[in-house]
Amino acid sequence: MVVIYRWIDSLEDEDIQFMKRFVLSSGSLKDLAGQYGVTYPTIRLRLDRLIQKIKIWDDAGPEEDRYVLFIKSKALNGEIEAQIAKLLIQEYKREKGE
């Protein structure tokens, strides 16, 4: 039986590397902060954002549109503004007749 986790496909390579370092450091945010040369709160924020990315995909039902999830993840990454993401999703749904 093959199980596909949509959330993992949505992550950037640097997110995967962060997860790897997190596991290898036994979940120590202090150690991660040292590895990245940043403060503990910076690492905590990065971990919180990663958790949010995973939840966007994990909480979505099978009927959730991949485009909508993609736009949400881009907003979460800070690649597009939240208001722009909202407008894109609204227009997309309007075009689809939802």
C-alpha cells in the first residue's frame, strides 16, 4: 500500500534540510540556532512556520484544490502577501463557479 503525503511534496528543499537538522539535533532548538548562527526565537519562528505549512496540507480534505493549497503555502512562506493570496483564491473560485 502506497501512502502519499501531499504536505511533504509542498515543502521547499531548505524546509526538508531544516527538518533533517531538527531530527539530528534531537529536536534541540538551541542546537539548531547555533548551527544556523541565529537566535533561538528565529529558529522557533521557522519551526512554527514549517508546522503551519504542514497543517495547511494535512488539514485539507481530499476535495481541497491543489491550486488553493499552493497559494496558501506561498502566502505562508512570505512569497506573496496574504491579501494578494486571498484575492487570487477568490478569483480562482469565481472562475470555477464556486
